[in-house]
Amino acid sequence: MSLDLLPLATSTAAAPNGSRTPARPWDDPHSYWDAMTRAVSAVSGPVAALHVDALRYNALDMVVRAGGVPIRVASKSVRVRAVLDAVLDLPGYRGILAFTLPEALWLATPREGARAHDDIVLGYPTADRAALAALAADETAAARITLMVDDLAQLDLIDAIAAPAARAEIRIAIDADASWRAPGLGHIGVLRSPVHEPGEVAALARAITARPGFRLVGLMMYEAQIAGQGDATGAGDAVIRWMQRRSAAELLDRRAAIVAGLRDIAPLEFVNGGGTGSLELTASDLAVTELTAGSGLLAGHLFDGYRVFDPAPAAAFALDVVRRPAPDVVTVLGGGWIASGPAVDSRQPAPVWPAGLRTAPREGAGEVQTPLRGEAARDLRVGDRVWFRHAKSGELAERVEHYHLVDSRSGANEASRTLPTYRGEGKAFL
């Protein structure tokens, strides 16, 4: 089923009973989650839902935040092909940042009822030999997909799989380290690329352009310490904001130098940067030609802690109450859908409705069951539902085969409308 995000939400929408629905229905949590519950009331749990109004709001808000710089959609933060297609139909979005080469090949291949995408950048290096062989043997796919590298060994692997003279030309982008090497503090950011300084990036670029069978077309620099680090989360916010200001100033000069050096070596088609949490900042960098974002579309709860934007909770999942161990405790079936990253509380799914529920400190979100404590538990009965938000945006799709759509414009029960996830289409890429 396709998904149309092009009609813009108006200030209010008429409901079947004649009442008016606010343009931001999530601002009234009771009504919002009650509507979600009613929409999927006939569906057996666990059930994942996608609120179309919230997704539309998030997608358009990111375009505004990007200030005219095109946004490449990070597919790992979505993992629903119909959502990718719908977002890319909106002005302001262009291309996909994929997370595996098999996924990129799948998205680039024409098939009945599915769009073939022709501008896919692989966000990470790959060592998938079968997928590399398939790419090398398919000139159409090779023209649509750009591989990411940060080491000549990655090119050596491609050459070992398919010699340059016997394959399609492979499009290449360099992933340059955007972390901050802070005086006295050391490395601040994620551990990604080994090339950091302008001279290191230029040396790699020269070596790539000297190799037959490859064409250098782009650069990516992802400032995770800014884009992926909330600055309105608690007592340490002042330190986070100081770090981000210093890191942004350093990166502005270094990225400009890297891009200038690369343009003397190869005609770059794109310079990619940023993420959901840094759209405004990265868009202001004149060296950047495109942004990447994806998490802000479905809005996992990790993206609640930012000062400059307030995403709508577009995706959520509901679990059924199956026990009542105590008057102020209920137990739901399932729940242990932990997000990737450090094994800390912030990676747990967050119970969001009814309000006031919390997981047990010694149990957390469990593989088979999750106990929840709070005053709201006193009013819950066996068979009632509790809504959770996943910490990250795309990883929920690895747990369910489809999302049920809720759309306040229609006011109808939307349980029959679903969108398959990658897993629902029989794909589990990573």
C-alpha cells in the first residue's frame, strides 16, 4: 500500500462527529493515545502503529529546518519502503542513504508494484562479497549506487571480487571523520573513519582516482557528537552545548579545507553532512551540498531531548496487559525491544500511555514480559493496552511485519490500512 504525505494538514480537521481536531493532535496526549488505541482495538497485540499526521508534520518540519538544503533520507531510521517513497515525493528530499549493500540493491532494482530508486549512497563500508559481485555485474545498479570507503583495503576487496576491466565502474564516496579531537579531552564523537585531517582525506582521494574501475563522486562527514547528542536532557546540558559549539567551529574550518582539497582532485557530485539533530547547523555550512536525516521522521524517544526542534511521536507500539502482580503493578507481554548503543536505560522502550508508568529497575523491558509500576496501573485490567515508544526510530521495524496507519483526517478506524516493514517484505538486512 502506498502512503501519500503531500496533502498538507490544515489548522483543524473535521471529525465524523462534527468536532474539530487540532493540527497537532499529539499536544493533547489523552486524545492522541486514545485515538491510537481505538484505531487498533480490533488488532491482536503486539501492534505497531504509525500516525500519518505526525509523520507528515515531522517530514515537513525537517524541510523547514534544512533551510533549502536537500535532505537525503537515512533508510536505517525508517525501514518501511512506502514511507521512504512518500517522503521522497516531498519537495526538499532527494536520495537515500542506505545501511547495507543488499538493501541498496533491493531498493535500486525495478519490480512490480515497487519504485526503483536511482540515487542511493551506502552510508557505511561493505565487505559483502555476494552483494559486491552483484553490483559489479549490473551496470544499472552500479550507476545508481555509491559505495562508502575510508581505506584502500576496501577497494582491494572489490578488485579481488571483480577485476576493473571485467566490471561496471564503481561510484565511490569518502567517509571522513567529523569527530572533534579536543585539546586535553581527546576524541569526542563516534569511532568511524581513520581519515581526519585534510591531507589524509586528499591522499586517499588521490589514491582512489588513480585506481582503474572507480570514480570518486562524493564526501560524507557525519558530526554525531552534534547531530546525535541531545542538548536538553538534564544536568549536563551546559557541558554538551559547550562541546557542540567548540566542535562545530572546528568542523566548519576543517570541512571547508577538506572539500577544497577534494575539488582539486575530483569533481564531487555531493558533500553530505549532518543528521536529524543538526539540520540547521549543518545546512549553514557552505561546504555542504546535502544533509542526511531519518530519525526525525518516526521520532524515537532519544530525539525528545533537543532544544531546537520538537518532533511528533509518529511511531509507537502497544502491548497487552496480561497480569496484575500488585495493585499498582501490571505486566505486559513482551517489551524487551532494546535499541542499539550502550546498554543504558535510555535504550529501553519508554512506556508513554497511560502516563506515569515505569519499568522495574531490576527487570527493565523483558524478553517475554515487562512489569510496569505506577498509579495508572490501578486502573488497568487484563487485556488493556500500554503504549511504548522505541528509543530509536528504525529499529522497531525489525520487530514487526507491518505498521497500522492512523490518520486523524479520516476519523475512521484505520486498522485495515497497513504498511509492510522491510521484515514484512521478507527482508532482514542487518
